[in-house]
Amino acid sequence: MIIPIYYVLALGFALVAIALAGIAANRNLIVVMLGIELILAASTIILVSFISGMSNPDPSGVVMLFAIWAVASAEIITVIALYIYMKSNGRSFDISKLSKMKW
């Protein structure tokens, strides 16, 4: 049984909406980064659904998919490093206090 592309697109857009609501409602750095990661995952789902729906898929879509994965993995590495730095120094994860960080 093949799932229609409309259901997959609805899932992708629902994930984007949930992520945007989480980013807008919360001021925690980890939640904001999780929302951004969820948006990247939703864009991957949407891109894969478009690629699979084509009769003759274009290879540039696959290249874009790998670019999205590279950005997502770089974001995860950055968040882990920032989390370890902020946790070891006893800093707050509130976004409004990030401008007070001294490097």
C-alpha cells in the first residue's frame, strides 16, 4: 500500500507548524534548537516525498537532501558543544540572556 503524497506533505507541514509553535512559545535554547532540527527533518520528509513522486527524479534533489543532512548534523554538533560549555560554566539556557555571554 502506497501512502498518497498529500498525507506525507500534511505530515511535513504539521511538523513545521509544531516546531514553529515550540520556538515561539519557549525561550529555552535546547527547545529552540530542537525546533530547528524538527524543521530540517520536516524539510527532508517533504523533499523525499517530492523526489519519490517524480517519474524521472532529478539528481539535484538527492544532492539537496545530503546538504540538509549536513546542516542538521553540523547543528547537532554545535548544540552539543554549546550545551557542554554552558552546563560546565553554570550558565542559563534562556535565550534572552545569551547577549550577556562573554567569550
